Amino acid sequence: MAQQITLLGSTGSIGTQTLMVMAAHPERYAVFALVAGANWRLLADQCLLWRPVYAVLADETEAQQLRDYLASKGSRTEVLSGLAAMEQVAGASAVDIVVAAIVGAVGVRPTLAAVKASKRVLLANKEALVVTGQLFMDAVCEHGAELIPLDSEHNAIFQCLPKNGVQQGGVSHLWLTASGGPFRGFSAEQLATVTPAMAVKHPNWSMGQKISVDSASLMNKGLELIEACWLFAVPHEQVEVLVHPESVVHSMVEYVDGSVLAQLGSPDMRTPIAHALAWPERMGSGAPRLQLAKLAALHFEEPNHTLFPSLMLARAALAEGGTATAILNAANEEAVAAFLQGTLTFQGIFHVVTETLNKIASQPAKELEVVMLADSEARRCARGLIHAEERRSC
């Protein structure tokens, strides 16, 4: 029988590519529920094609538009709205796999709902681990959920790790690779003039706006560093980052004997998606084959921590512990949104995140409500800093 899938974030980059991979294997997968933040028109097309039992939108107004449209087409898909509905379809008994691809902290609760329902969770929503950390991993263990990383870097490490894990497998370091984004090699003067349109033009990957800006600022790699520490139970000192502009080596595992295992492939998210969906088997992804003979060279370099301090901010938040990583993430989400709206400079993103971390003390992250309260407080603080930056620039 086909496995039933709930896709959290179906209209985003990861969501649409997941559906592409599933479409190549219709005998293996069926859609139970599609969940999106907005974009009801694209979700409507997906519903008519995949005929899910449920479709969920964050906003009830958009949900009603979708409901009316699908009814006019004779669709039997039931349309729901709101966070509780997202949690409902993520934890439904009929579901076998939950693809967690919602961008941002809004994806935390639905992903946790899937974990608490003991699902196989394909994790692309890195914020779930960045925000909740130990709470999330404790829930995975307590409820016997199966967690498979979907981000290309963590999926690459997952493929290169020994079966007995990091601690007993002779692993020395985990290496995350970063493309460097569109501003690799820029000076401080050049960074002062960059625009949102420039930031979202990633040189290698096709991604949404928010994650593209995070890639440009290297904050995406900072969030991935935090995620890697929780996923693979390693301290941040054991995780290194290299800028690799070709995006062919997706990440590496270094062993104590000097061996380094790397996962290579074309920069196409369909490869890790297919791996995670089919694991422990393998199946076709539709991604182009990697033509090694046609590669002129592979380059690696250290990140520029002075101009792009995101990695240092992420390490500092990890070292502080508690709610610090949730504060980091919330401040960054607010700052990136302001940058995309044209009310904050690119370099202002780093200032807002740094100052928010300085102003809000980390608390022990013993309960989800404590973490989400820190998230809300950080957003208020970040918005105040952004407003102050706006006034200064006028």
C-alpha cells in the first residue's frame, strides 16, 4: 500500500520539490494532508492533482477562498485553518510520514505534534531544533519517532555517518559546507549597498526568499550548525564550516584515523528528498547526474567571520544554552523580514540579532511555553531595534 504523507509547507520550495519526487513514484506515496502558510491558489492546484483528505492554511480568510474554489471544482478535500489544524493533520493516525518543510518557528508545533504521534519525520524545518533543542530530541526518544534529516547538509552527514553513531563510530568532526551565497568576496562597502533583489538570487540553489537571505548572511549555516549539534549529539566545537562555492560536496564526516567521507551530488534538493523518503532504500530522484569529468575544480575556503558574524552568533547562543538559540532565531526572522520589506539594511540584520541576544537573558528551556515566550519577547525586542534603525536612516 502507498504510504500516507502529510506535507507541512507544500507550497514552498522544499514542498513543491517533494511533490515532484513523489509524482515519479505514485505507487509508493499518497497525500493525506497538504499544509501551507498562504498561497491558496497554488495549494488549490496541488489539491486537485493529489486529492488529499485535508488541506490546511494558516489564515481562515484564505482557507475560505480555497474551500469555495475546491467546492466549485467538485473536490472532496476538507479545508481547515489555523495552528491546531496543522497539528491535527501532522499527528493523524492514518499518516505514515510527515515532511516538515514549513519555514520558520511557525513550524515548531506541527513538527512536534508529528514527533509526539511517533511518526517518521523528514526534517527540513531546522527551526524546530534551533528553537526547542533538547525538548525536541527528548520528545523523539520518548515517543519513538523516527527522525531523518532532509536539509542537504544534514542528510549528507546522515549518509556518511557510521551505523553506531558519532560517539562510538570513531568520528572526529562533522563538516558543513556553505556556498557562500551571492555576496561571497564582497567588501564591507559593497555589503552596505546590497538589496533584497540581490540577496534572493542564490548562485546554486532554488530556494524561498527567507532562506536565500539567510544563505547570503551565512545565518542559514549558523542555524544548520545548531541543528547538527542536536541531530547528531555533538558539541559545537566538533562541527566545522567550510565555504564551498560549487555546492557539489554537500557535507563531510571526518574520522579519527584521518579518513574523510563526503557526500557529493548536483545541487538539487530532490536528491536528499528522495533519499529521506525511501530510506533505508534508494530510489530515483529526477535530479541530474553529477558529471565529475566536467567539473573544472572544487574550491574550499574559511568563512569570513568579520563581515558575516552569523556563525559566531550561533556558536555563542549554543554555548549559552537554554532559550538563547530561540532568541537568535526569532531576532533573525524579524530582521530578515524587515530587510525584505526594505526597512532594514543587510548589515542591519547582524546588528539586530546581536543586540537582541545582548538585551534578552537566556532562560532554562525546560518547557515549550518558556521557549515560545522567549521567542515572543525576542521578536518584540527585534522589532523595536528595527524601528530605531528606521528612524536613524530617515
